[in-house]
Amino acid sequence: MMIRTTTTLSCQFKDNMGNNRSLTLDQPREDITLEEIQEFMEYVIEADVYHPSVEDAEAYLAFINGATLTRKTVETLDLSK
């Protein structure tokens, strides 16, 4: 039996056109704080580092809309004989 845990941080934003956008980070630090997540999301908006697509070239992230931290545990069962 093998147990594996993964963590994902999903940062939700609204762009200047009112569309929902998200950035997902795999395996953030285990001890990440709410303040660090807030600072990171503010930085992403201020630094204008995220551009959704070529079709939405005029879109940019404008507001923080929320965040989720998801932890998933997978247990692999050895059923071989």
C-alpha cells in the first residue's frame, strides 16, 4: 500500500471584462499563510504577469475573487498475487 498526498492552491480572479480567471499552483509550501496567498495574488495583479490568451489580449486581472487550498490523499492498493 502506498499513500500519496498532493496539495493545490487555486487563486481566483476577475479580469477587467468581468470574466472569472484562475491560476493553479501545485504543491505550495505546507506552511503557507493567508497573508502570503493574499500578497502573492496582489503581486500577480500589480505586476501584470498573467495574460489569459491571445484572443483576450486586452484582458488583464483586476480583482481577487477568492482562493482554495485543496489537499488530496490517494491510497494505492496492491492487489497483485
